[in-house]
Amino acid sequence: MELLPWLLGFVVKYPEIMASAACFLLLFCRFRRRSKRIPTNWPVVGALPAIVANAGRVHDWVTEFLRAAAMSHVVEGPWGSPGDVLITADPANVAHMFTANFGNYPKGEEFAAMFDVLGGGIFNADGESWSFQRRKAHALLSDARFRAAVAASTSRKLGGGLVPLLDGVAASGAAVDLQDVFMRLTFDLTAMFVFGVDPGCLAADFPTVPFAAAMDDAEEVLFYRHVAPVPWLRLQSYLKIGHYKKMAKAREVLDASIAELIALRRERKAADANATGDADLLTAYLACQDEIGMDGAAFDAFLRDTTLNLMVAGRDTTSSALTWFFWLLSNHPGVEARILAELRAHPPSPTGAELKRLVYLHAALSESLRLYPPVPFEHKAAARPDTLPSGAAVGPTRRVIVSLYSMGRMEAVWGKGCEEFRPERWLTPAGRFRHERSCKFAAFNVGPRTCLGRDLAFAQMKAVVAAVVPRFRVAAAAAPPRPKPSIILHMRDGLKVKVHRRQED
Ligand code: HEM
């Protein structure tokens, strides 16, 4: 009862406090009026509260707010941030940046500094260096002898490594982490075509391979650099602690492992100068040193950067794609049955020639990649100020992040039911693959920078499915695994599965 006179007295005594409270309430109401899903850019702290609250589910959070924000939204950092970020899943923006205006959207210095571990390799390169590396890598990766050698070595590794390993798991009845199995498999397969050696990461005792562990550590730091405040990263680097230290150690291991593999390859070449059997990429790069035009330490650095970039390109992407695919398959028995029937009709040989005929499997893999793209987001920065088709201005102080994960889940792009796993959406009524669908599909990037390993990746994934599905049934929990906040779409807690031999079903 005495509250009113007390309040009036307070207002008269402290008008400035009341004025501040009124301003805060006004601002609060103004920002709250927007869709609850769209993150608010608050004064001073920017979108930091929403970023912190959603850090553990970043890809799904971004998808939710992009749906509510017509596929693009600007996220501001706290005061002192170098600039804000436009997050988009709009295919028109993607076509503009990745294809029509490709020249204005280089990777840039900021990207190269963030991904410094990749050195001057193709992922970091721009301009002439990128064009040269791309031409060279394209020629080597599409060489018929190289492709035949990869098909043969993949077939040997699956028959002699993966199948016996899964057989043992099935016999023991124990659960296994399929994500770990696929990471080990693709590490070995990629090292085999990059360096010409099998590091044996997939052995039955699941050994720790320092090279593979260092790649995991480096990737963890790379993601951390995307989310941690810049002053904190600078302090860690000044004091040589935390993530800075982790990256330094990982680099040491990577450099030493790669130097050893290069030395091994050179020794083998010197011992048998006429050897023609080696079809790995390192041998091919060593053979064209004159064309590359480098020698001594510069050539060694080129080889280190090139082979590491190829290892990163091949290992994580393919293992991520396989893990999500097998989880989807275990929860879609109808799709699994159709794949099994197709594999029985066209059993693949070691040359891999029949893999092209597996159209339904191609559709199912594409559908899985749409929902779970192994590279979930990409950076772009405009060299000169520009306006995107969505109307957003971008430039030196406004970078762009394209969410490939969200792009595959936009109703505006894929129509109703876009969250369903339905391989049929990739097929014509006559059962042919609908290539035109691929233009809405950015899992392999689009435009001049599109993935150079797409065909190789499809061939390897099909070979794995053809080796596993007719022999084993993989059973996983139905609940969707949570994506790990990472630069690659791994599962946060791995994929625990039980493996059953098919004839015992
Ligand atoms: C399912 C498997 C794969 C997926 C989803 C995938 C996806 C991608 C994406 C999104 C990019 C663009 C990255 C960027 O611009 O930063 C890319 C680039 C690239 N990929 Fe793949 N990739 C896969 C497998 C492979 C394999 C097996 C190789 C073989 C070594 C490979 C080689 C490359 C190379 C060399 C580039 C750089 C192209 C350039 O910058 O011009 N990829 N890939």
C-alpha cells in the first residue's frame, strides 16, 4: 500500500536510473518483436549471448534461424570484433560468390592465417599459385592409371582389412565405434594414394598413429579459432599456451611424419630408378619437379603442403560421409533393401568398372551428402565491396559464411519434406539419376573451386558399401547423432553400432 508513494519518491530522487531502465525496456521490446529464432544483435555484446547458448548445436541453430530469416542473416560480434558476418544458405548468393563473381571472392589472407597449418597448399592458395596447383592436381587425380591403381588398392584394403575387422566384431558381439573405424580406413586409403604406403591405422588393435592423431588435434584448433574471441587467441599465442601450444605440437608431428614419408619415397625411387609400378601422387609430384620449378627447401615445403592438403581433403570428408550414410541406412531398411538388390544385380569387381551402374546407391549417397555435407560451412570474403542477390552488402568488414549444412535443409530450395532421407528425389521416374539436382547441391562446392576428388570419393564410398552391405547388417540407435562443432561434420560421440553377419539374420 505504501509502494506507490515510495515509487514516486524514487523516480523524483533518481531520474537517471529510471530513464536508463525505460531505454533498456524499449530496446528489449524492439529486439524481442522479431522472430524468436533469429539471434538478436545486442548493443555492446552483439550476438554473443545467442552464440554461447547455441555453441553445442551450432549447425542446427544456424539452420533454424536461416529458415526464419529468408536464408541470410547478419551476426554481429561484440565490440572490438574485426567485423560482422553474413551467414547465408541462399543458393542465389552462393552462385554469385562461387561462380559468377568468383574473382572477387578469394580465400584471402585472413583465411590463410586461420588455416596456417595447411601452408601454401591448394586449400589456402589464391591466384596463379592456386591455378597451377589445381591444374596439376586435376591432371594427376583424373589419370586413368592412377584411378585403376586406387580402385585395386581400395579393393585389397577392404577385403584384407575392413571385412575381416567387421567379421571379428560380429563374432564377438561387441559394439564398435563405426566413425572411428571409417576414420582409420580413410586415413589408410588416402595415405596409400597420396604417399604410396599403408600406415596400418585400421589394424585390429586400433593403434594410435601419431600422424592421424595430429590431424585430429589440428582440426580441433582450427574450429576453436572460428569461435574463440580474437584477444584470447592472441594472448594464448603470446604466452604459448592452450590451443596455440596444441597446434604447435600437432605441426611438429605432421611435419616430421610427412618428411619421413617423403624421404622413404625418395629412397625407394633412388633404389629402383626404373620403377614404374608406383602410382601414388607423391611419386607423380617428385617426377615433375622441373615443371613445378622449385628445388631444395622450397620444393620440400611444396611437397609437405601439397600432401597434407590432399590428406585432409581425402580422409575426413569421406569418413564423415560414410558414417552418416551408414547411420541413415540402419534406420531406413527399405533403402538398404534396394541397395542390396542393386548390389546383387551388379556385383562390383576389383577394377570398380561396375560401380558406375549403381544408380540407386549413387542417389542414396547424394541424399545423405545433402543432409550431412562433410564440409558443413565455407568462408568467403569480398575483396571489393559488393551486394549479394539477397540484398546484403558485404565487404572488407563483413565476411560471409555459407552454411552448406543449412542449404540442404531449406524448404525454399528442396520443397516440403526436405528433412526426410529420400533417395528417390534424385531419380527420374525411369530410374535415371537427375543430374540437374546437383546445381542446388553444394556438398562438393560449386564453380571453379569445386572438389577435385568428387569422382574418387564416390568410387571409394560405393566400394565400401559394396564390401559391407551384402555381408553385414549394421544396427545403430534411431536417435539422430549430434554433429560435433567442428570444421568437418563428425558425430560428437561417435557412432556405436552392433554388426551382424547377414546369413545369420
Ligand atoms: C565425400 C567426400 C568429399 C567431399 C564432401 C568433399 C568436399 C569438398 C569441398 C566442399 C571442397 C571445397 C573446399 C573449399 O573451397 O575450401 C573441396 C575441395 C577439394 N577437394 Fe574435396 N571432398 C571430398 C573428397 C575429396 C577427395 C577424396 C579428394 C582427393 C584427394 C578431394 C580433393 C579436393 C581438393 C584437391 C580440393 C581443393 C579444390 C580447390 O581449392 O580448387 N576431395 N572438397
